[in-house]
Amino acid sequence: MAGGRLAGTQPRMSRRGVLGAAALACAFSSRSAVASPASGGHLRFAGLVGSAADTLDPARMAVGNDFIRGRSFYDGLVALDDQLAVHPALATRIESDDFVTWHLTLRRGVTFHDGKPFTAADVVYSLSRQRDPAVASQQQFFARDMAEIRAVGPYEVRIVLEEPNIGFPSILALDSFAITRDGTTDFATANGTGPFICTEFRPGIVTTGRRNPAYWGVAPGVDTFSLIAIPDDMSRHDALLSGDVDVIGSANPRLVRLLREHGFGIIESPVGSYTNLGLRLDRVPGSSRDFVEGVKYLFNREQVRDSVFLGFARIGNDHPVPPEDPDYAADLPLREYDPERASYLIRKSGFAEADPALFCSPAALASADIAVVLQYAAQKAGIGMTIRRMPVDGYWSQYWMRMPMSFGNTNARPSLDIAFAQSFASRAPMNESRWSDPRFDQLLLQARRERDGGRRRQICHDMQAMIRDEAGICIPAFTTSLDAFSARVRGLRPDRAGQLMGYNFLRHVRLADDGAPA
Amino acid sequence: MSAPLISVRGLCVTGSGRHAQPVPIVRDVSFDVRQGEVLALIGESGSGKTTIALTLMGYARPGCRISAGEILVAGYRVDRMTIQELRAFRGKTVSYVAQNAGTAFNPALTVMAQVLEPALAHWVMPRREAERKAVELFRAMALPDPERIGARYPHELSGGQLQRLMAAMALMTDPEIVIFDEPTTALDVTTQVDVLQAFRSVIADRGITGVYVTHDLAVVAQIADRAVVLRHGTVQEAGSAEQILLAPREPYSRELVAASRIAPRAAAEMPDQDAAPVLTVSDLVVGYGPKDEEGLPARRILNRVSLTVPAGGTLGIIGESGCGKSTMARAISGLQSRAAGSLTFRGEALAGDVARRTAEQRRRLQLVSQNADLVLNPAWTIGAILDRVLVFFHGMDAVSARAETLRLLELVKLPPSVAERRPGALSGGQKQRVNLARALAARPDLILCDEITAALDPVVAAAILDTLAELQKALGLSCIFITHDLHALRAVCDRVAVLLGGHVVEECDAASLLEGVHHPYTRLLSGSVPEMRVGWLDDVMAERVMALPETGNGIGRQAGRDGCPFVPRCGVFNGDLCVNGPVPVRVEPAGHRHIACTHTPEALGRLMPDFQNDMEQTGGMI
Amino acid sequence: MKGRPGSLSAGRSVMGRLVMSRLGAAGFSLVFVIVTIFVITSALPGDVADTLLGQGATPEATARLREALHLDQPAWLRFWHWAGGMLTGDPGRSLLTGHPVSELVLPRLHNSLLLAGATAAVSVPLALAAGLACAMFRGGWFDRIVTFLTLATVSVPVFLIATLAVFVFAVQLKIVPSLSDIGSIHSVWQFIRVFLMPVLTLTSVTVAQMVRMIRACMIDVLSAPYIEMAVLKGLSPQRIVLLNALPNAIGPVVNAIALSLSSLLGGVVVVETVFSYPGMAGLMVESVAARDIPVVQCCALVFCVAYLALTTTADIVGIASASRKRDA
Amino acid sequence: MRDLFALRRKIPPGTRRILTLLSAWLLLALLGPMLAPHPPGEIISGEVFGPVSAHAWLGTDYLGRDLCSRLLWGIRYTVAICMMSTALSCCAGIFLGIATTVTPVWVERVLGRLMDGLLSIPSLLFALLVVATAGESAPALILTMAIIYMPGSYRTSRALALRIVRMDYITAARARGETRSFIILWEILPNMTDPLLSDIGLRFIYAVLLLSNLSFLGLGVQPPMVDLGSLVRENILGMAYGAPAVVVPTLVIALLTVGINLTLDRGRV
């Protein structure tokens, strides 16, 4: 609803400024109509990233397989649909008048996998621990916005924010805010309320789950699932092709042809994730506006889309809003590849001979390839650039955001508000270009308390323009996430919330035949 | 007379070098051997004698092949047999006694296992029977403890024992023909006598037809009926053993015979004994193992050895393998640290470690060591090797060094062209000469010759000895000549020290080595030198009073550390004094003899009858 | 070479000393390796705190976490603690998961040993047979073929062999699974199915090395005079090679085998990755990436111990087989 | 020294063959890139894993770059890196190997154990660690591989040297009072050149393969440059389509290693 989907949620907002149970109910029935009756069977999934660092602790979830585990074993207070609209989950009502104090009404009769009933205490615990540095939560940044989290009744929770934020509900949809049982500290197994019960969890090796018979919501379509990670691209696809797994995440564009030839299905999810180049404005050469602008003109965006992503991408305009987003500022002219202009600007900046280093890494999807494209373009424009490819490990902590020019990789965010707040506000933790503009921060806060959708959309438009023109961020393209599945898998649909139906696919898929693997 | 058992006609063997074109090794060789005969194949190294012997088993060493001729052995056309046929034939019809039993026995298996192998591989008899037969053969070969010797590993046995075991192995399958490939060359004379005796008896008892490969004419005289003289793979002369040894026709045969009769050094040249010795060795002790009460190593290779080298003269040191000859050489040249004793060289004390000797001392004392193949750096040209010494010791510049080098080569009778060649391209004799030249390049006062003729053929050895003698005369060198060859010894030495078990048992003038009273061991040595006359062996066996055979009943006795090392084999054993020592050194004025024996010279004279024969005109190798 | 009385017992005591010295030496190497690894790892940029917090890390959060994990202590102090723990048999806890390192390592070690064992079981006999055969029929067609094959297999990157193998056998022919899912093993047949690919891949590499070395050793021994003697005794090639030559080649052959096998624990990153086989090498790579030093250390320790154990045993076998014929 | 020139003059055929082959590759590495039709970073076609064509002689790679050009650069980097690391490791290994045969025993005791230690660290993991620490660059790779292969070369040369030190001519040199360095350089080294050369050849091959396998862990030279192994690795997906982009570099690696291996085998025995 709020933040990202300012306009989309407009009609509901007009009603008492609260989420009405009725509205949710109907939204709900519509979903349950989609969800098929349980059919059973065992589903095997192979994702991209898995290691000894795999976790069942919501606070630490950082990679795809973590999210999938989380979404299968736990529930959030709210859930997002395929258009990023907020729906109730463990919270049936989320109400606020000033957008500072939020009142949550919790679902009754829900039990954890260990049989204990779900109450307000669990919510308070789950949310509060995100603020504890020792827990090292991925979402500390947003957790710290929650000034007070208190149970006001067995099924009532009150949350007071530091500042008003109309988009708060979608923040609650972040994976880290999934609800675990009160007092849980050992995450060797998952004790959640989710549709699946964790039967085995061996970090870096395998996770298995079985359907939770006592699940409060729509029963999932499979009885059991096993989840592994195969980092090696070829091997992961081999596993699918040879029928050893039914679904793989992060299919490689270069193998789509092969998969299709062998009769496998592909879902292309237009998610808002992107690989970007960040130029630090507080360091040479980024300190020169001309240089930054010049670099932006050096990006041959068509080539990045077609050669690097083989067309499975949408061209970006140096701001974090993907074209398919209703709030996408369509009127902003798309920045074209213009070597002459780039060369002129960069020479003007005086850094033409600086031969700056582009830091990239396999850690940031396709960053090395994009760097190669950029470097060659620069070379043609008579500008020298050196590529420094760094090992995956230590890249985020050592080079990304530390070096004058480093590539980053940002996942889809539940809402634009979150995207802006995390990566562009002055105090944003991931402000890659160290760009700080009081007016932008101002607009951000304004949007958060703005009730009128029209004006919010306008504000949002202005923010996009500001980022495009002033921030040191180059976003050549938004990646289309690809997932591949065998013919026996049904019910997978594209989803803006992220790949694999926003990591929720286990709740929705079912198997055509319940027999043994094909 | 029946048809010959072995008949070889027009045999040719060619070696096919990897890169080079094939070279003939054996050319058109023909000979016959009748049933029960022993044929000797005589020749120097490279004469193809072993190659020919092996072809009788249808075998050619890797890189060689039988290119022509027919080989008829015991009715088989060996040259036409298939691998399988040969396999059944070798070791059963014809068997082989290799030259060096030390290496021809598999170090990883017990002797018995290997002795049984031919019998078992050819299914001639069941294992138990085979074992019985083996033991019986051991006994026939006069091996000690025949019942249990089979259970031991090769390295636990002496060369002589191994050689006899090898013969036993060859006889396991009762072959019609046995090929002996220089079976006694690697042995000490005293052992050789016993082994030869053992061979002879079995050959006689079992009516074996034999082919005996050797370069030692004296041995031929003892064992062969007929002989073939070979050179460069061709037959020089064939005939009865006697005829060839006593009345050789072909020039080469004469040369061979002559080479085994080297004239001893004329006594006239003997330097006066009173002149200050160039090197004095006193109470030298070398050994290993834990220290004993005297702070000296318990296991001693050399035990309180004292020697003097007369200035301009030659001291010969003679002894059998393991007596400590080479250790002596290494100790004197400072390559082997000594536990006690002192060396005085030209009045100065010599440090034990070569590193602590002065350059001058190193220069003046040069070692010419045994194996010329190992002593010349194969990567260098001869010229470079000699130049280096000159540059190092005399600081010569390249030009003058090279000039001097050529002079040295001339001195040792080598053509100047040698300077450009590498050791690999030289013959054994040439290498030994270069080796000599290198020592001379330092312009030493004393050269240590350690077995310099051991690896050489008699003719070549003789030539080298001549050269050495000449040089000594010309340059007034002093020399220590270490050898096991009585001939060589007598050819170049003035004084002789007899070494046994690390003790000097006798020191005397070379000239008088074969006359008068001697230490029993000295007598045994000189008595064991084979002579080129038929029937010598029988005489020796008959008159073996002063010494018991290595396997005799004396084996039980063990000498103490200061006792007489000859005790186990001594025929005139004199009780505990011999065992515990200290053995007195008695001086016998005639020929300045110093004899370490518990008997007085007179007693020895009485106990041991005088020499039967005069070694002057006959002789052999020790 | 005289049979000195008591030379055998002397030989034994000598051998005993040799063995002891080898063991001592191995210990020394071990210490050296551990220190080296620690020095390198502590020099790695970034630490586990960064890994834990990931992209969203803020300086103060990182600092707080470092304290919580004692990463603020000086390196030598941490090493001291670790070494102390190790001596008392406690490899410490994983900084990343907080679980005891042993819990992480043991299952992986078990898997790795399983894979290594299976590979050894296949490759050693194969290599011995091939090596001996090559030596026996040196220069023959068999020798040539084997030599060429070994050459071919060692001259292509392993990851290519592995990937190709999976693509052909698992994807195209569908005769084996593409994943080594050891969880699914309940019968010998499944065991074979699962291990076939990785074992074959590893075998192709190790056998190649072993055959070459064994062949060399054997040819060396076969040129000895006592082998010629054996030929002249009229023995069959089989008898010569197996009964006469092999006993003398045991030392070097065992050494060759040990050397090739020693790489089977740590040197199999590629295979583990391609077949997504949960083994030690993979664990170490992950732990390096995560800067989980205790785990890295433990893995390195295991690899080193395995290597030294193998080579030392080989040496000792060599010494034992040589001691019989030492001064021969 | 005259004898050295003499040495040069008569190099055995086996050795000469190896040297010829190596120098041939070296030449290709030097000149190859000059013949490259395109810069290594240029995307010349929209088609990835493209087939052989007049435009792209060896097809295109996973980004649609000209494989032929990249291959030529790859050869340069692989050959250069491997040769340098081999040279480094062998120089160090051989010198230490020989030296320990003439120095006091304890030197070997210590050094040998350190070498053992190095050997016991899996080479891939060791490389991973070092490169992760030192950063990914050609010098880092060279140094790492040099360290990895030094122990092997040390062992071989020591074994060879041990045989030679026992020779009497070394004893003679000592008796003459020659210095250690003279003995190492002039008496021992000249006698091990042939076996050493074949050993060096082998190490070179190992280096090539290790470098190729390192690319599996994502280690290699910096883009847009590339080494042969990385070339195979980055195009490995092309295998599914039998693309020349994966076949050709593999063949080149095989050619490099098999070629040298065969020469060594023929040079040997």
C-alpha cells in the first residue's frame, strides 16, 4: 500500500485511512480462489546461493534461499501480492491515524509448529530483536525507526515510529520482520507459523519441509519439498535438465534457449532489482559533476540489455524506479549512449587522463560484463578506465561504496519508499554515491505523511528526477529475474515482488503428477 | 666322439643404437663344445665374450640382437626358438651363473626362494623335494650351515657364499649346460680358491658341460679343457687350454699371456731406508659406533695403523676387500675423519679434515682413486678438468694452463686431441691416465693410488703401471699404492704393508715378499694367487696347512679387538694370546720385516714349509 | 656386505629411529602450516562481522558485532586461544553460525573421506594394474594407448572434464544423477549411482598421475641385473614383475600412490562444486569467503594431517621395505 | 669458462626439442595479440556463442566478442604467467635443492619440513587464500604459483643432486679445496641439466593446468584480458550448444600441455 504503491492504494486510503478488514477479506478470497486445492507430492528446488552461512534466523536472511526458507516456515504480519499490494497475514488489521502510532490486530487461533498459540508477545519479541546490534539484523535500519513496540492485549500490538510513515505496512513485509516464537534464540530449526514445517536443516547442504496440517491459511500444493543450492550455473541447469530438481532459481539467460528446447518452462519476473555503478561524489573523480554526467552518457544501455542480459532486462534511467512501475516517471527523457558528449564532459572535468578504476565483482550480478561494456565505450571515447574485478568474498565490505567507482547490486524493494530511504536519503545506509540533498530528504518525509495520492505521485516523480540528474548512480538496466521449472510444476506466475513469486512460490505451486520424478 | 653338444656357426650380434646406425658387437664367431667339456671364452672387456655366452641361451641384452648365424645347443636351434620355447629352455636345459652375485641376487627375496625358482618355474619337482635338493647342493658347494643358509637375505652373505649359491641355483634343474660368466672375478683370491674348487668338483661329479667366461688365464688353466680367445667380437685363436696358455700362436694371445706376467721391480732402485720418510702414519684409528673406554669408536675400520712412506719410494698396501685399504686412502687424503693417531707429511702435521689443510698441503698430496668413471666430471672436457687444477693451484692463465695440460697429456701418453673430448668418449685406460695426469698437474710430492688398476683389463693395467713407474722415476714422486693385485704390487712397490681387518699384520720389502718367513696370512695370500699351470689348484688344496678354508672349522674363533684378525682362519693358532692380544710385532732383519704374530719368526719358519714354487715366472691375480 | 651377527636387530633399531624422526618431522611441518594459514587468513581483507551484516552494515553495528565476536582482540591472542583449544581437542566455535566447528566439519569430513575412499578403491588397483602392465609390455601397443590416455586426461582442466561428464551422462543420456545427493543413499546400487560420476572424474585424474609414476618406478627396477638373471632362469614376465620386481619397487610405488591420493581431500574443490557434493574442500572455500577463521583453520589442519599421514606412512613403508636390503 | 660454451654446443636432441617447442609458444605469446582482428573487449555481434564465420574466425563468446582475438590474448597471458612462475619456482627450488646437499644436515632438516608443509596445503585453496589477500593480479598469480611449485622442484633437484654429490669427482673437487658455490654451479649443476629441463617442462604444464583450474574459483587476469583457463570457464555454458567458444580454448590448452608432455616423453629414456 503506502510508499511505493501510493497511487495504487488510493481508493482504500480514502476509507477512514485504515485498512478495513472487509477490504482485506475480499482481497483474500480472491487469492484463495487462485490458490488450488492441495495436490501433494514432493518438490525439489535448487537455488543459487547456499553455504555454511545459510540461516533460519529471519534477522540474518540475506540471500534467495534464506528468503524461500523464511517464507515457507514463517509468516509475516503482512504479505505482498504480485503487484506489491499489501495484504494481511498474521495481522488482520493495521490501523493508524497519524502514521506514527500504528495499531495491529493479530489473527487468532494461529499456532506455531510446536503447537504453542501465536500471541502479541511473539510479535513484540520478533520485531524488537531486530533492533539489537548483537543480533546483526539485515533490517536494523528500519527496525530502529520503531521507537516503541508494545503488546496492548493478547492479540493487540501498538508500534510507535520515530517519524510518520504511511508506508510502514510494506516495511513489515520485509523478510526480517517474519514472526518467530517469543524467546527463540536457537535457529537450528524453524519454529514459525508458516505453511511448512522444517523437517531438516543442514546449512550449505539441504533444507526439507513438510506441509503444516494446522496451517491457518490456504494449504500449499505440495506435501514436502527439499531445497538445495547449486552455485555453479551449468550444474544447476544440469540438475533441472536431468530431472534431479523440479525448479531452479536464477536461470541463466544464456541457457534459456536450451531449456525451452528441452520443454522446460521459464518465468520472467520483472522485478525492480538492478546492477548499478556508484560514483562517490565526495571523492575524485566523482567530485566533478561533469565527470559523473559524462560517465552516465557512456553507458550503452541497449548493449547492456541485449549483450549482457540477452534482452532479459528493461532499460534503466539512472533512478531506481523500473519502467513497469505505475509511478515510473515516463516523461523523463531516457539518457542515451552519447560518446561525443561523454568525452566532452569528461575532458571538461579534467579527469580524462585519470584512468580511474572500476571495481566490480561476481558478487554484483553481471557487474564485470557491464564494466567491460563501459570500459570499451570509454576507450572509444578516448577515456581510459581500468577494470578491477574483486573476489566475491569481502567485496561488499572492502570495495563496494569504499572505492571511488564501484559496482553494486540492489534487490527489488517492497516499495519505492523503502528503496529511496535505503539507498538515496542522506542517512541511507546504502547511499553508494554519498549523495546528500536536504530537499530530497525533505520530500521523502513529506511523501510519508502525504495523504493525497496525486501529490505523492508528483513528489515521487520529482525524487526520480533528482536522483537521475544529481546522484552519482548509474542504473543502465533492471534485470528480469528468470526461474525455470519442469513441465510437472504448475502454478508459477511472474511476480513483481521478486523472483520465484517473491520467494513465496512454495505456497502456490503444485505438481501435475504426484508420482515419482519424471 | 659324439656330436658336439654346443655348436655355434657364423654368429653375429649387432647393437642397434637409438640414434646411431647398428654396430656389430660379435662378428662371425664359430665354436663347438663337446659333452662334458668346459670351454673358456677368454677376452678383455668389450671383446663380446659375455654377449656370446648369453646367445647360447637365446638372449641378447636390450639394444642388441642376434643378426646372423646358427646356434645349436643340446639339439635346439636356439636362434629359431619362440619366446615361450626359450622360456622353457632357459634355466632348465642351460643355466647361467652371473658375474656379480651381489647384484644378480634379488635383495628383496630370501636366497632359498630364489634358488628354488628355476625348479618351481619349470615344474621339475615339488617344492619340498626342491628344498631338499637345494640343501644337498649347498652342502656340495661347501657352504656353511647348509640347513639354514637358505633363509637368509643376500646382503647377509659374503660374495664367495653368494657366488656358490648362484652355482647351486644354476644346478637346481640338473641342466646339461652351465654358463659361468666371470664367476670369481669379483672375489678375493683366498675366497676364489675355495669357489673354484667347489665349481670344479660339481662340474666333475655331474658331468656338466660348461662355458666359462673369463679374462683370467690362470683361472682358465685350473678349470677349462679348451679355450677360445676373443677380441673385438671375433675369434683370435681357439685350441686346448694348455696350448693357448703355454704356446699361444696369435700375437694377441701372446700379449694376453705376457700381460699376466709382469716383471717385478728391480731391487736395485730401492731407495735407502734411512732417508727421512715423506709421510708417517702413526697409530691411526678410524671407526664408527659408540665410544669405548679409551674414547675411541668401538667398531674400528683401522686399528692403530702405523706406516712410513720412504721419500721417492713406493709403499704398497695390500689386502682383501673390507680390510680397510680404501678407508686408509681416504683418511690420509683427509676425506675421512680419524678418531686417533697422527699424520706427518714432510715434517708437518696433517689435519684430519681436508678443509683444515693448507692449500700447499692439499697440492702436495694427491689422490688417484679407483674408479675412473666416477672421478672425472662427465660434463667437462678433459682439457677443462686439467686446466682447472692448474688454474686453481698454480694460478695459471688460460693459455699457459692449456699448454701445460697438453704437456701433461703427453706425459701420460695421451694424444692432445683428448683435451677436447669428454670422459664419456674415453676408454677405461685413457680415463685412468687422465686421472693420473690430473694428480700430476698439482705437482705433488706424494700420490695415493687407490686400486687404480682394479677396473682395467690386464694388458691396459700393465701399461698404466709402466707409465706410473716411469713417471715416478722421472719426477721423483713418492707413492702409496693400494691394491689387491699381487702383481701390480710387486711391479711398482719398494715396501709392502699387508692389511687385514684394519691391522697391519706385516710390513716388508716387496722383493722378499715370496721368500723366507712371513705372517701366515701373507703366506695364504701369496699362496692363493692362481698360477698359469694346470693342476695348481690341486696342489694348493693339498698344502693348505697354514690356513683353513673360509668355511673351515676355525669359523668358531673370534679375535678380540686387539687380537690377531687372522685368528678365525689361522692354521697355526696359538691360543688365547692370539685372541686377546696384544699381538707382539717381531722384527725379522732380512728384508726389514715387521711381522705381527704371537709366533717367533723361527717358529713360523718351522710351522710353515717354504714356498713350493717360484713365483717369478708364473703368477696371477689376487 | 658380510653377514654381521645381529645386523638385523641393528637394522630394526635403525628403522625405529628413522620412523620416529619422520613422525617428528611431520609434526614440525604441521605447526608450520597452521601458523602460515593463520597468518594468511588474518591478513584477508574484511572479517566475519562484515559477512554477517552484509550489504546493510553500518560502521557502529559492525564495531559492536566485532566486540561480541572478540574480533577486536589482536591476532596472536586469538591464535593463542585457538591453539590452546586445539591442544585440548576443542577446535572452537564457528564465528558465522556459533555452532561448534566440529559439528560443521565432521559430517563434511565423513563425506570427503567417503569420496576419497571410493576413489582410492577404484583408482589404486586400476593404476597398479595399468602401471605394471605398461612396465611389463613397455613400448607395446597397450603401453602406448595407456600413456596417451593418461596424457590426454591430465592435459585438460578438471572442471571441464567434470562439467562435460555431467552434461553427457546425466543430461543427455540420463544414466546417472547430476547431483551427488548422499542423503538419498539407501542401497549399494544407489551408492554406485550417486558416486559414479565424481569418482570417475577424480579417478581419471589420479590414475593418470599414478600410472605414470608407477610405470617409471617399475621400469627403473626392471633394469636391475637380478631381473636379467630372472629372465635367464626362464621365468614368465608375470612372475618376474610380480614376484621379483614388485617387492623391490614397493617403496617408490607406495610413495607415488600416497602422493596422488593426498590430493583427494583438499584438492577436489572443482569436483565437489560441479557435483554439488558437500565435502571439506567446499567448506573451506565457503569459510574463507565468510572469513570464518576457526573453520578455515580446522579444515587446513585436517588436510595437512591427512597429507602428512599419507606421505609419512609411505615413507615408513619405504624404510621398512628398504631396511631388509639396506646395505645390500 | 670454455667448457660452458662447449656445453652450449652439444645440447642433446631431446632437450633441444623441448626448448624449441617452448620458444615457439613464447613467440606466439609475444606476436599473437598483434594479429588480433579486434580489441579483446569489443562486442562485435549480437549473437553469443556464435559459430565460426568470416566476421568472427573462431566464433563469438558469451558476450558476442571475437573469440579469436581473445584467444590470442589468452595465450599470451597463460604462457607468460606460467613461464614466469615456473622460472621463479624452479630457480628457487633447484638452487635450494642442490645447496642442501652440500650444506650441513640441519639446513635440509628444517627446509625439507617447510617444503613438506607447503606441499600439504591443497594448491587450489592456497592460491585462493593468497589471491584473496594479495588481490587478483598477474604478479599475485605468478608469485602464488611459484610458491606452490617450488617444493616439487626442490625435491626433484635435491634427489638428482644427491646422486651426483656421491660421485668421486665431487670428492676430488673438495679434496682440491674448491668452494661450495663452485661445486654447486660448476661441478653439480652441469650434470643435471637434462633431467632438470624435463622437470621444468612438467612444472610448466602443471602451472598451465593450475591456472586453468584457478579460473574455476574466479581467479585470473583482470578483464577485459583473459587467460586460457578463464576463457574456457567464462564460456562453459556454450558447451550446451557445442560452441567453438568452449571447444577451441580447450583444444589450445590440450595442445600446449600434450605437446610439451610428448616432447618430454620422447626426450626421456
